[in-house]
Amino acid sequence: MRKKGTPAVPYDREDMSRLVRELTDPLIPRFSPGRARLRLGTNAALYPDEAAELEAFARPLWGLAPLAAGGGTFEHWELWRRGLASGTDPRHEEFWGSVRDVDQRLVETAAIGLALAVAPEAVWDPLSGRERDNLAAWLRHALTVEPADNNWHFFPVLVGLGLDRVGVGFDPAPNAARLERLESFALGGGWYSDGPTAQRDYYVPFAMHYYGLIYAALAGGRDPGRAERLRERAAAFALDFQHWFASDGAAVPFGRSLTYRFAQGAFWGALAFADVEALPWGTVRGHLTRHLRWWLARPIRDSAGLLTLGYGYAQPMLTEQYNAPGSPYWAMKAFLPLAVPAGHPFWAEPERAMPELPPVSTQPEAGVALMRCEGGRQVVMLSARQHNTWARHGAAKYAKFAYSTCFGFSVPSGSQGLEQGAFDSTLAVSDDGTHWRPCEVPRDSTAHDGLLHSRWTPWPDVEIETWLIARPPWHVRVHRIRSERGLHSAEGAFAVNRDAPAHRSAEGPGHARFDSPSGLCVIEDLRGTRAGRLVQALPGTNVLAPRTVIPTLAGEHGPGEHWLVCAVLGLAESRPDAEWPEPPGWETVSGLLPGDPATGLRG
């Protein structure tokens, strides 16, 4: 029997239903008097308090609406009904305000649209005539504003699905144009861009595909051609996306909006909602339930049970400028399959273990190569294409060379020194030895057959060309530096939790390693010209471990051309009494890269 107060383990449909209620219960005492606002803490996001408190009110509906649609019980629906009535009444003191162009309020209308579409008996039918009129008017106005030119085009589309379900008329032409714009973001192979950007991150599965599958399921009867295209793209994407997950359910930490946590796995449940058997149903279900179990073992809730801002723990420094206290509740998107009947094969078939997958999956649309290490217990993603210059810590979230399900990645806590910079899985350069610049905007990127290539320019007179080579469990990094100034360099391996005492650690000429119960990390300089260091990053920089050490190679280079070559190993399983696998040799790079006689590299 489960101990009272411990989280439900989502093995089956009833356990997942119970988890929705357990995540929602701590919200109940925090409703405003008019029930339109949920006040979870101090709002430090770029949008005002009324929008942040609407966000906290609306986002639980991503889980509650499917719960109701599938016949699940929830005893607090009256709070949300009163909130909908108060928040959309212009005469009420808790009125949310009218939705404007590129407005956070528009984001939150999507959850309300879903609730109307799949559970009108819970949120619409009990309202009075005047309350329905106010809600309908507020939502219809939201259909007239301009969204951001990305996945936001789906928000009015979902509102339209809700209004359709409850019989409220509106002009469908703008939503038809929005759907056309969304389809223009398709890249092939099941991939989308999130608007005209370089990002190929979790917004592809938990936004572009997720909303598209909801549309396909609810509007497929009147728009069958589009629904079929959306389903086909999702089925193709699933074949790539499965490589982003380790055998224990962990997803690769990468990109922005990581505080949405188990929204990372929401795509798998959306497949069930739209009845897209991209993989055997037991496999699809296994991807989602393992992912939820992995998250439930992390300290992601505070003492009151509220989801915190952060990733593996409460870490406000990680969050974006658009994250308010209610933002993490987008994680509730993972519960969409609760709307699917219990007899659906997603629920009826037994959960399957992670299937065997190739050791390397190169995904050119995203510019990444996924390596399965240690029998799939760890996934390492090599990345050479993506960048983001407006999100907080965008370089760390997109432009590092490697991201690991075991070791996460780190964001900087300051601008001076390697300890503040926390330069794991990247090469940082400095012209004064104090202020460092990592790769921020890669360009001319390519990815094929486990080989990634890009160029980047930390200063106008410094160009660095980087190749990443997947050789699991190792990966090899090669850099050609052409510089008109003298440089210091620091190349970090993975960041390892340093709270557990090290079995072995070493720093010396050409290598650095750290081996502890939290994992093993080794970086070897294959040219032997750099010095090994163990950098103790400032606390709170890594997304999975509060305190880490980063094995690092440090060098100094005069003006001119220089080649740096290293091999990096990270193992989730500690090996106190065993040697690690030998690093790849020169044959790994021979024939792949432009010539440099001093290293034996040849074209």
C-alpha cells in the first residue's frame, strides 16, 4: 500500500488519474476570493500579475480536462467554474483583462479551449447564460489578436475547437490561415521548426505535434486531409524522438522551458489521443510512464507540494523571462491520454520496456546525433546547429557540444572565471584569462552519419571550426582555431555531482578525470598539449546536481592556426575498481577532416 502523501506511481490509468489530483490538491488553498486567480508566489516574469495568476489558474486544466473527459472524478470543479465566470466578466475585480497581440493571456486560452472541447459538462454546462456569454465573448476576442509567429498560432485554433463544441459561432477564416502558416514550418521527416527560428527543441513534440494531434483528433472529420498530414508527421517524428529517452525514462535536458518538466513526454500521450500507433502501443505507453516515474523520483516539489521553478530541483536561475510561479504546470500536458477510454490499447496493452535502438541516431533536421551509452542507461546528444540569443542562458541551453541524461548541463552564474562560467561540454576562449566566451551561435552546420560540423566566431578576428564525432560511449571533438589574437582556452567535459566522495580523481598533462558514485567523467587531450584541471563550478549551475566538478583541459595559444583534439567519456555507472574503455584513436578522425600534418589528420 502506498504511504499517504507519497506520489502516485503511474503504472496504469487509475494511478495517473490519482497523480493529477495529487498535483492539483496543493493549489486549492491558493485561489483568490473570486476564484479567477491562483497566487503561487512572487511573479518575476515579464508579464503582469493578472496574466501570471491566469496562467496558474489555466494550466492545471491540461490535466483536469482529460481527467473529466475520461470519466475521472475531481471534487473541485466549482472553483474553476467560478474562476472562468469571474475572470471573463469585465465588471468583476478579478477580470483577466482583454487578450492583446502577442499576449501571455493568449497562451492560456488554449487550455480553456481544450476544456470546452473535451469536458464541457465540467466547465461550460453549469454556467449561467450570462456567464457563458462573457466567457464566449472573451474567447472570441482572443481569436482576433495576433499571436507570435510560432507554435502560438495553435492557441486560437484550440479556442476555436472549444467554441465549436459548445455551439458558439465565430469566423473560421483566421484559424484556417493560422493552420496553413503552422504547416509551413514542416521540415520533413516529421520535424517542424517552432516558427522561423533555429530551434528544434521540445517545442516540436510538446507544442507543434501535441496541438496538431489534438486538432487531428477533434477536427479530423471536417478537415480530413490536414488531419492525416498531422498524423503522418507525428508518426515519423516518433521514430526519431524515441532516441531522446534513456531506458529509465529520462529525457535529454536541452533547450529552453525546461521548467515544464514532464511535458517533455507529453507527445507520447498525444499519440494515443489521436489514435496514432507510431510504435506498438505498449511501447508508446512505456515511454510516457517511465518518464513520469523518473520525474517523480526528483525533488521538483516544495514542502507544500507545489511544482517549483527549475529542472531537477528548485533552480530559478535556469528559468526564462516568461516563467512565473504557475509556469511549471504546463507539465500537466502529459496527462492527455486520460481522455482515452480504458479499453484503448494504449491502456489495455501491457507497458513495454525500452526497445533496442541503434547506438547512434543522426537527426539532420535538428543538427544532432543521439548516442545510446551503457546499454541505453544514458543518452548523450551531440549538437552543432542550434542557438538562441534571446532566451536566458541561450548559449548554454542550445550551443554546447553535448547534453546528457545523466549529467545534464550547466548555466553560468557570472561572467568571470571558469567557476562562474560552468563551461561543461563546450570550448570557452578568453583573451585575458578572466572573461570567457563559449560557442553561442554556430553556423554552416551539417550533421550526417554521427559526424557534426559547425563554425563559430567569438570575436570578429577569431574563427573556430568544430567537428563532433560520435563513438559511444566516447565522443571526439576537433577544433581548428584561426585567431589574430592570443587566446586562453578551456574545454569542459561533463559536470559530475561532487557531493559524493570521489573514488578517483586526477588532473595532469593531457587529461582530467573524476570518478564517484555519481558517475565517471574523463577528458583526454589526444594531442597532449593542454593541461587537465578539475573545475568546481559555483553551486546551482547544473540542471541535475546542485554542486558539480567539471574535468577540463586548459591551454594557451598565440596568434595563428591551432588544432585542438580531445575525447570525452561520461558513464552513469561508477567504476571504482575497473578501467574505463579506451578512448578512440587517430583512426576516428583520419579521413574525415581537412589536413593538418602535425596531427595526422588528412582530407
